[in-house]
Amino acid sequence: MDVNSIEKKNIVVIGAGISGLLSALALSKNGHTVTVLEATDRVGGMCQSYNVGDYKVDTGPHIITRLGDGPLKELMDAYFDSVPIFVHHGEYMIRSESKVRGFPWTLRSFALFDMLPKKDRLYILQTLISLYSQRSIGLLDVDVSVSSIIDKKNLDQSTVHFLDVLCRFMTGMGVDRTPIARFFDSQDYKNYKDSKEPLDYFNGIKNLIMKKGATDQHYPKGGIQSIIECITSSMKGLDVDIRLSTAAVRIIEEDGTVKGVMTEKEILPADIVVYSSYSTELPELMPDLPNDYKNRLEGLEKVLSLTLWLGLDKALFGTDCSEIWIGCDIPCWVVPVTNYDPSLAPNGHQLVGITTNISEDCDIEAYKERLYGVVCARIDGLEKHVMMKHWQVLVPEKAAWTVGQEMPSCYTPVEGLYLVGTDTVRRSMGITRASYSVLNLLDALHENGLVKKARKS
């Protein structure tokens, strides 16, 4: 489809996070007039970087996954005029109180993973092979919890804790609420296509046996903001108007078709509205949505994180890796970002992001004290090297991928209104999940003749 053959539309994108900006870039490159409304005074949402003293922190630690052949790569290839410089992430390390080991990506490495009892490793290996075999012949319900397929009574508590930490790392939820589909999603991606044939599932087992993980995971130099800067710079010369400090107060529809968006100052006519803010808040802008649809949106559950950034006057963390901490009061993910880009801190200093999941009703100040205590206990002598301490409470995922949780998809009951963002698709996490949602949106609009096909065949 030639862009020149696409009928030009007036499109309003609500929200200037990465999902909204990627959508706006793709739609404007397809010849449409796009207005982006952002309630705050900055673009980027959860993909911002800013200065804290002499250090430059991101909104939470980020590592870009599936960059080799995944959704963000597709969008960059199709629409970016410039791309960030990415640095390979390296290994994931697992740190307990007494040991540091590389993450066991393969069956062989897991068999040798001495942080867990040998009998538990054997049990989990057998379980993995059984699950893949069941899936290959269609006998496995993947929307069941991890806890439902493991025998917690006969596993050592260290093993249950390890599995729980992995689940929280991947979904924000523990073993009781994380679906095994999340783990199959990772393996399906390594086949570089959606698994539909039995052979694809057995290729998944082959990946488990042989393939290294994290080979296509990277960090962008300049911080996570560099991705946003590449998106906005790629909009130059296009018909895009980004309006900051401008909140949408109502989406206007007539006879089931979207007509425009009202702000506090004006009404913007629109042929299409792309909503990239929290889906749970859409009913506030459209009170007349069908009740069953509103109930689905309002039932989505957010993930919250607490992040501690530490500026250190010397490097206390190893190079080319991030760490998943187990066996401590608060499990967490530790990313020394200056190992990838030293310019984010003064010369010779180290900047480290440490994040954990929290619940909405937790005592934030108590959690801060506990998390800092865990860090100081794990890294001997750390306290005397801390030059900067900065806290963030964030929403890394607008909806948790939990058992039985149905995401609303990009389609809505209103013609011309589409959703995009991390609460519309059950794939991966973070920027990668946001990118999948944008590809789903573009697929839907392609079916209506409004964009070229961006997704690879």
C-alpha cells in the first residue's frame, strides 16, 4: 500500500508516553495529521531520564529486551530516522547471601545451578520437559499459575522463593498469580515466530537445552530518554502537534462513532482517537461506554515498583551484568547503568538502580528503610561510598499479566477509538510490551486501509 493512496485523517493521540509517541510517529509517517495531548509538562511517561545532582537517572531501571528481532526493532526499522546507540546488557547474575551465579538459561546450566537443592533441580527439569510436551499436543492450559504446576510441599523453601522472585521479576506478581504462559512467551519469541505447529514447541525445548539467554538485550546510551528523543526527532517535518500540559477531559462520540476530543480549552475534531493512557481511566472520559466493557477496564490491576538510585564514589558492582537478588528480606533487581554508559555519573563514580515490587497499600517509608537496609547488608561497606540517594515510586506496567486477566486489546466498542499501551497486550514487559501493543494497533488500522503494514510477514 502506497502512503500517498491512504486517505488523510485527523488523529488525536491521548498520552505522550512511549506507546502514544510510537503510535503518533507511525501514523504521521503514514500521512495523517496527528495531535498528541499530554497532561504533564514532559513527554516520555515511564521512559524519561533526568538529572539528580551530577547523576542522570531513568524512571526505573530499564533493559530493552528482544532487540534483535522484536517489536521495537520492527518499529525502529520502519519509522525511525535515527536510532539510539545500544550497549549489550551482558549476563543476568543471581546473588544470594553467600553466592553469585550466572542465570541458568539452559537445562544443562539449571542442572548445575547449585543455589537450589539437587532434588529440586531434577524435579523442575522434569516438569519443564513435561509441560512442553503437553503443550505440543494441545493438552496444556497455559493460563494457570506457576504454583499450580509445582509441588510446593515437597520443594525446599529456597526453591519456592527462587521461583517466586523470577515471577515477580517477569510479571510483578508471585507464583500464585503468574501464569505459565509468561514463560512460554519468552521461549516462543526465541523461535522468532508464533508457535502453532508441534515442531515449534519442540524447538522451544531445544532452546531450553542449548540457547543462551539475554543475547538480544541492551541498554541505550544516554539513558532511556534517548529512545524518546529519537522518536521525537523522527517526527520533524511531519504533521504532528504535541501539546504538553493539555489533558483530555472528554472523548466525544455520536451514534457509536468517535468525533473528537474535548480539552479544557477547546474541542479537537478527530476521525480517529488513540488512547494510550490508563485503560482503567477511559470510562472517566467516556461515561456512556457499555457497562460490561467498563467493568473489564476497571478490573485491570496495576503493577507498582519502588526504585532506589544510588550514586557511588567508586564502582562496587561488576561489569556487563545486572543482578537478581534472592534470599533477602526484599527481593530486587540491581542494574549498574554506568557499566553501560559511564557518562551518566561523574568520572570514576557509579550509578546503580535497585527496584522491587510493592503493593498500593504498603507503607512506602517503611519499605524504603527496609530496601536500603537490604542493599547495605548485601554490599559490604556500601554506605560510606553513597554520594546520592534518590527514590521513585512508579507504575512500570499499567496492568499486570496475571492468571485469568483478560487485556482489552486495541479495539473498543466505539468506532474510530483504539487503545494502545502495556495494558492492552499479554506479551513480554515494559518497552517491549508497549511496542507489541503499537504493532497490534497498526495491524488493526492496516485492515481498515489507514496505514501500511509495519509488521513482518
